[in-house]
Amino acid sequence: MWEDVFESDTTMDWSTVALRGGAATLRVPADWMRLSRDDGGLAYQSPGDNPVDLLISLNTYRNPYGVKADEAIQYLDRENVLPHGIAPSEDEDDGDRRWIAYAVAQPPNRQVFVWKVADFSPPDHVRVVTLQLHVPEVGQPDADLAELVDRLGEEAARIEFSGLPVREPVERVTMRNVGHGDLVRFRLPWDWHTDTDGDLAVFFREEPGTGTLRVAVHAFPHSDEGDEGEIAAKVILRQTAEQFADGPDGRVGEGSVEWLPDGEVMARFATHGEEDGEKLRFHLWLRGNTMDGRTTLALFSFAMAEEFAATPQAKAILAMLEAEIRAAVVGANAEEA
């Protein structure tokens, strides 16, 4: 794996440390100072005038629907925040291990390098070790930083997971990442199934009468370039959201518009209707943004039987959909691979 790619300096003394009583072990620089941490993880700080911090944690997940290595993204990106183009890679020597590595910039003046390694223990457990190297921005770049990053990548690849029974805290995984094409990504419960209907993505549970979610995405470039094009696109986005909340296709119902951070919009509309003689309650959402010369609109439509709509289960489903659609990633950043 990585140790076959990089040829970093191995003269530095590195010592072995254990996470969660030996559930996983790895090596860190021996002369780095151990810092206090009260969440069960480890923290270290390098010596010198411009120290960097290394945070190490282990999370264990239980998925009652079973764990599969090819679904690693569900555990390596529980926060659904991976940068564009990052996807899990496979350890060639261990088909049950997946990993990712990436770097992000965090204001003000900080860079974070992240390594995550997932080890699968069928039928229902996954352990994930996360390393985060926090590097403050300094006037002169540290000549040894690139070497340190390479070496930490090697050590991440060498992490050893024990066969010890799970004793550490376990997070029960109930949500997974789903999407439509590469333009919208959000989460739904694991027991929701996925299908397609023409250009629509369709999501539903096996339990009859509990509703069906349909998702469509439309993306188109701005007609004008530059700042004027961006301004015109935002005006059109606002008008589209307001028209949606007033009732798409002339429907009568209740709607609202909410502006989210970074100029994204979320519009809602609820109405009654009928399909094939069955009375239904419809809840619709529009998520939209304008960025990088393109406007993206994600349309969500959830239909359920009228008699089911008043039940506590229906109200819980709607609250879940509202939260997950609000947190959805819309646009080019939604692509995982």
C-alpha cells in the first residue's frame, strides 16, 4: 500500500500507541507531547516553535442491516462532508479494509490533513480510525511538513486492528448516503430501497402505505458570464423558489421559502391529491443554488396515503426528510467519485 509508494525518512523514533484498550494500534513520533483528551481518543503535539497537533480517534459502528466493505463511504464519511472527488480506496492486501486521505483548509489560517481507515467485522460491526493533523499557517513553509504528511500516511496504512470483542462505545448506524446522479447527495434510513422511474430516483420502504420519495435534478449553465450572470441567476433562483412555494403547476396548498447559508434556497409545498383513485398527501421540497456558472435545482416529492398522513410514524418520517433535505449537498460537490 502506501509504504510501497513513499520513501520517507525512517530515522525518527516512532512509538506504538493503543486506542480503546488495544482495539487498534499505530505509531506516532516518540518525542511528541501527549495532550489531555477526555473523549477516549489520543492527542499529540510536536516540539518546536511552530507545533502541529495530531488527533487520533476510533469509532465503532453497528449496522443491523449488515456491513459490506463496498459500502465503506457510509462509515468513512458519516458527516457527509467529504471534499469533491474523494472516494474510498481498497487495501490490496486486505479486501475488508477501505481508506481515504484528504486535506482541507479551515479558516483562519489552518490546514487539516485527514486519514481514515475502516476495518470491517461482519456481520454487523465496523471500526474506523481517524487521524487529523492540524497545521497552523506560518510565514515560512516547514520543509519537513511534506515528509511528515507522507510518513503519517504510511503509518495510517500500517494501523493494526485487533480481534478483541467490541467493548468501546458503539454508534448504531441508521442512515446511509444516497443520491441522484452526481448532483445531489443526502441521507435516508438503511431500510429504504432505491429504484428508478425514467429520470427520477425513487426511494421507499417495504412496508405498504408508508410513502414514496421521488427525486429529480435539473442543472443548467448561466446565460451570462461574470458577476452579471451570477446576479441574474440568483434573481431567477429566487423567482423559481417563490413560484414553487406558491404552488408548482398551479396546485393549491401551503408553501414557504427559506434562504440557507451561502445563498442556497429551500422551498416547501404541501397539498392533497389523488393517483389511481387513491387519496394522497404530497410534501414537496426544492433545494437550489447557483455556483461555478451553473444553477442546480433538486426537487423532492414525497407522497403518502391520506389516512397514513396523520399518524405519528408519518410525522416522524416528514421530520426526518425535512432535516436530511435541508442538509443535502446540491451541485458539483455532491459527486463522491
